[in-house]
Amino acid sequence: MDTFIQGFIVCFGLIVSIGAQNAFLLKQGILKQHVFWIASMCFLGDVFLMTIGVLGLGTLIAELPILSLVISLLGAIFLLTYGSRSFISVFRSEGYLSAEGENASTLKKALMITFAITFLNPHVYIDTVVIVGSIGGKLNFDEKMYFLAGALICSFIWFFGVGYGAGLLSPYFAKRRTWQILDAITGFIMYFIAFSLLIYAYQLSQQIF
């Protein structure tokens, strides 16, 4: 049980942050669009990455810095594009809820964005594969399973809690001004993470080349 709680606490400390993944899930939760599928993909991403980390397969990424470099650059480009769209939304003439038909993403588009935010961000690999993996990887097999179970249950509660809990905020987002503030915050978050990835990619390229 102690190992289970340790896994839960470690995951909670890593997952509770205003990152690209949580920002997108929060927005879709407020819009009540595809929440189940987006939260499911976020959770399944953690299942895959944390599992390979705890089982000791995460060293592959560490041994292939060129892979981290490519992921960093692709992630930065994607986040800069998504952040720019968020800033453009600030100046739209209509609010999201008043023009739901125009702004609603298709399920395919929403899942593609979720996939990109999840797997084109090296920080995700650092949190799940490296940090969670390094802590859980030192345990024996049975303890690894308890540790992993605790971490994944935390992930499940967090993503579905944020996704469906955000729907309670919908009444406060009936005004265009509120959406403008959220879009601006989302844009800054995406830009900040994108520039941090570019810095990381530059430092990594110096080591490789």
C-alpha cells in the first residue's frame, strides 16, 4: 500500500501543472466537446509512457538524443501554431458558446491535437518515462505494479476530473470577455512551452553536433 501511495503522490506532483495538455482539456471541458475521448487519450498516453518507464524501457529515449531533438522541434512548431490560433481567437467578434457550431472541433481534429500535445512534448517523456520510470524502476516487480497502479489511478482521476469538472464553469464563459482571457492565457502557455522546447533543442543540438 505504501508503494501504491508513493506512485499516486509522484504522479500527482508531476501532472498538476498548467501545461499544453491540461489547457486544451480544460477548454474542451468548458465547451463540453469530446471530453471523454480527449481525457481517455491523455490517460492512455500516461498508461503507455509510464509503463515503459517503470519497466525500464525508457532508456531508449535517453540513448537516442537525435530522437529527442526531432520531437522537440516538431513540438515547438505545433505549439507555436496552436498558440497563434489562440491569440487570433482573442480578436474574433463572437464568443465560443454563442457560435458553438462554427467553433466546435470534430472528434478527429480534437484527437489529433491531443495526440500531438501528448507525444510531441519532450517534457511529457521526462515526467512519465524518466522521472516516474527512475523512481519505479528501482523497485522489484510486484512493487513496480503497485507503484504503477497508484500513478495511473492518479492520472485517471486527474484527466477525467479536469475534463468533466470544467463543464461546471460553462455558465461563466457565456461572455466573450471570459473566453478572450482564457484564449490569451492558453496562447501564452503554448508560446512559453514552445520557446522552452526550442531552447532545449538548441542545447541538445550543441551536444549532438
